[in-house]
Amino acid sequence: MLTVYEIYASIQGESTHTGVPCVFVRLAACDLRCTWCDTPYAFTGGRKMSIDEVIETVSDFHIQTVELTGGEPLLQAEAPELMKRLLARGYTVLLETGGHIGLDDVPEPVVKIMDVKCPGSGESEKNHWRNIELLQPHDEVKFVIADRADFDYACGVVQKFQLADRVAAVLFSPVFGTLPPASLAEWILEAGVPARLQLQAHKYIWSPEARGV
């Protein structure tokens, strides 16, 4: 059984899939407490659903892209099996993960969108660096950036691990309401870092506080 907080259809707001219709399967619970977290409501609650029930609910939307998000999806032991079965049914499967839990059991075709936590998150000491070795060329790495110190940290990680040569995209995302996107854009251009500026599109389409979008 999985503990599911919500399943809903929306427009993908992040990653290189921004703008694509997507079904979100939000699994409950997270063992991180990032300072900028925008889904603390999913730390608790949710309801028990079998994998069959989740897939049946997803299929009702008639959308071929599905993202597992949270919370932290990889805290739930049956999440890899859910991803495997969604892939078998022809879905494009995305995984949004905090980067502190091993990716070993994630099916290879899944597009992993993995965070590397910067110091401003308060959780950078929990980065699981071995995960970088497990990333595939179609995967993406995201840095949520609160300030210049976070930016410099992210640039150092990109360079150390040559991330731009490992994955499909390196995403630099400003903390909404804290770091102006124009500042981050300027820093990216000045530094020449091979990263893509990512804005959380759903927070511009709808209210930043809106749920289920």
C-alpha cells in the first residue's frame, strides 16, 4: 500500500517538461524540513491506496505524463513498483526527489528530477552524493537557490561533478518570493554556468498558495 496525499491533473510547472499536461501523484510524508518548502501540508495525512487503485485513478485523466512527487516519494517502499507498472502501461514517468535517498531501485527509464540541496535549505548536509553516479542522460538536477551563497555552492557542484555532461538539464530555481528571478538570471549570465533558469510556472498561472494545480 501507498500513502497518497492527492492525485490531480495540471500543467507541469517545473523541469524541461514545463507546460506539459501531467497527472501528479503526491505521496505523503517527508523526512526533510527545507526552509523554503512549499508543500509542508503533505508531511502528514494522506490515505492508503493500492498500486492498482493509484493506476486506475491516473488512467481516468487520459494524460500520458505522470509525476510522482511529495513529500518524498522514495520514502515509500512500493514507489519503485508503481513507477515500473506505470512505465509498462506506456506512461512517461517523472520522479521529483529530494536527492537524499538512494536512487538504486528507481527504474532506469524514469525521468529523475533530483534536487541537490543548497545551504539555504538547511538540509545540504543530507545530500546523497552517490546518486549522481546513478543519474541517466535523460535525468535532470535541480538547485533551489535562496541567495548568492546558494548560487556559488550550486556552481561549485555543477563544476565538480560536470553535471552538464551527465544529465539532460541543470536547473537553477529561485526561491519564490525570496530571490528575484532577474537576479538569478544575471548571475547565471555573469558566471557562464551551464544551467537553465527555472521558474515555477504554476505559481504564475495560479495563486502561489493554490493546491491541486
